[in-house]
Amino acid sequence: MIKNILKILIFILVFYSCKKKKLSNLPFVIDKNVTCDVLYKNGYKWSPGVDVTLLGKKSQDTVIYYEVHQEIIFNEEEYFEEEVEIDTVKRNEKHEQYLSQDPLVLSDSIYNLVWGNIKEQQNTICKKSKVTWRNYILKINKEVIKSFKNKIDTSNFRVLNLKEFNYNVENSYDVIEEFKVLNKVKKDTFDCSIYKLDNEYYFSSKISLNI
């Protein structure tokens, strides 16, 4: 009887330890103990082109980025040096059509060809790493800008320190509003903004995970 109970307990422990942890994809709810490996297991990929290590995931009009800090700096040039084929010109021509595309929308098979094997990336990037920051970005219509913050659920969240700028923005990048949102339950505070970038409008929610 005791042996059977122990077997059941062991099975339950193994099941839950292997079960993939689902991450929040909400703007004002954050998983503070998220790890680099958990991000990869949830479909996040390295996003090139910036001077910090970002793992991102895009879904329709939403993209979420996590910044990963490493004790050993991830050297982008050194990583791709191992991926270079003998016929570099041929390889570049073959994948040139994908280089200008957002890497987060590429299928895993195409991403592997263009930006390197995802599993090898995970092993390199997640080694001695810590997730330090998250940025939630939502593409929105210009018409909803003025009413956007009023649609935030006030039963669970509180809008703080609102600062408005010029709504008739002209530049390629302009901040329209800045404010903070407090999660009343978790007591986490998010730095938020609404901005224009290349004639498109976005809402951003950022939070540091330095805990």
C-alpha cells in the first residue's frame, strides 16, 4: 500500500516538473521568476539588431520582449562565425529574402536556416543568464488613443501619474502619453506609454525584473 502511494506521489512530482510553465501574455501581469529556458520552451526566440540580448514572441498585433542578462556576454559575431558555410555568397542569396523580415514571424525551420539553430541559441544564451526586464507592445489604432487608458480594468489595476503630450504628432517617433499602472493584487507597477513609430501607433508596458 505504502509503495503504491509513493509511486503515485513520484508520478505526480515528475508530471508537474515536466509540465511546461505557461507565461502571462497580459500587459499588467508578470511572471517574476521566469527563466531564459522557460522563455524558449514557450516559443520565444532571440531577436537580433539591438545591443542587448532580447528574446521575443509575436502574436497578431502583440509582441513581448524579455531582456536576458548574461554573466558571459553573448557574442553575436562569434556565434554566427560557427554557422558560416563555405559558399557564403550562395547562402546569403538563398536567405536574403528573409533577412529583412521580422525574425519573430518566421517559421522555426526558416529561422533555423537564417539565424541559427534555436536549440543551440538556447544553450548559448541561457548559460549563466538572468531575465531582467519585460516589454509588452500592442499595436493600436489612432482612434482609440484618447480612450485607451479609460478601458483599463480599474477593479484590478490603477492608472497613476498620467502625462499627456501632443496628440498631433509629426515626427517618425513621438511619445503621446506616459503613465504608470499598478497591479492592485500583485503590487507590481508598470511603466506605460502610447507612442507613434513610422506612422503606426503602439501601447507599451514595461517592468523591471531585478528582484
